[in-house]
Amino acid sequence: METPQGITFSNFRDLGGLELPDGRVIRSGKIFRACRLKPKTEEDRAFLSSLHLDSVVDLRVPREIKEKPDELPDGVEYVNASVFGSTKFQVLAPTNLTKFRLLFCTDSQFAEILQGIKDSYAYMPYARDAYKLLFDRLNDGKTVAFHCTAGKDRTGVAAMMIELALGRTREQAKQQYMLSNEKRAGSNSKVMKLMRRLPLRDELYEVVEYSSRVHEELFDTAYDAIFSKYPTIEAFLSAEYGVTEKNLEDWKRTYTAAAE
């Protein structure tokens, strides 16, 4: 399903149509990845309603949600599944407070933030309390959307795991992950142009520019965090999330289809 023209959700994607190595595809209209879901127009609201979602799994920390809550159609189950939770990585969530604190960081703190972003990618595949809530809904065959704020990091790791579980290859999943840079190019450019007008430190520009994009090295960090410990995605999902062989068979039956 293509996102219609005029819809203002940046980085919104239906995983449907993504190719699998066996010639099948992910089924359209069943699994969506997104940024925060707050409609700006009546067209946005109509679009969300047209998806007939069973559940929305919000991967953000509570402060993000309080500042910018979702606005969903009636009857859609809303689930907060905070990936960063109460861990040290919660400071990476793009809240008003964390943005304000950037203005007062030292050089060493900027370096710590950049390293923290990289470290968070090794952590995220093991954010069991959060992603289990998403996988449980896939176990039930739900039509589901999952998202964070920008739809690229916490959402990107979730999409990687789901794509791999449905049979996609590392390179196929990485290509979809990297697509966030294209999907968010316009908004990222506006932010950086605005910031360049302000007398801010170069280190701040570096942190904002790096954190506003996705990077192959980050995808590789998350992927290697899984496969340095487990031989297959099936073994990983079973051990860490209790996703059984039957669950995965059901995922493939529900969420994949013959190519047209």
C-alpha cells in the first residue's frame, strides 16, 4: 500500500510488498511502521481510519508521549511499549528536556551522546519488555502499526527483526532501514538549515545531524548483537521473546503472500 499524496506522516510505510527470497512478499495492509501518529489534517485522519488497525504499539518513553500523544481512530488498541524504559538510554529520547540539555553539553558529553546512540543499538534487540508486546500482537495475527517519534531507530530495529523473521535477508532489511534517510530528507534539511542560522557549537550540529539520520554502522551493530549470540533469527526470537516455531509459521501464513 502506497501512502497517498498529501498525507503528512513522515516515514510512514506499509511493509507490504517487500520481497522475500522465496519469491513471496510481505502481505499488504497488515504491518505498518511509522513516526508518531498525530493527524494534522482530515486527510490524515481518514487515512488512519482506512488502515483498519487492530493495535498501535508506541515504542516511545512516557515523556515523549505526554508531550506529543498519538491521536488514533476509535476502537484501535493503544499499547505503550517503551524500548528505552528506565534504562540509561532514555536520555536519547527526543523530549523537550533532552533537546534543551544539549545546549549546555561539554565536549566530552557530546562524545558520550554519540557513543550512547551506538551502544543503544546493541541494547535494543534485547529490549524484551517492549518488543514482546509487539510480537505478542503478531502472534495473534493483528493488523498492527508500530512507531517511535521519527520512525527510524527504535522502529527500525523492530522492522529489522520482523523482516528477518519473515525470511528477508540482512541486505534486504538494511535497505529498508536506510530508506529512513530518504523519507526524512525534507524534514532533516529544514532542521539543519534552521540550526545553522543560530550561533551554536559545531559539536552540537554534529550530534543533531548524526542523530537525525540512520547509519549502516548502527544497523550492523543491532544485527551483530543478535547473531554474535544466536545462529538464527528463529533461535533468537525463541530464547529472548518466547516466539515459537508455530508462532513463526503463523506469522508467515498471516503476513506473507504470493507475489502478484
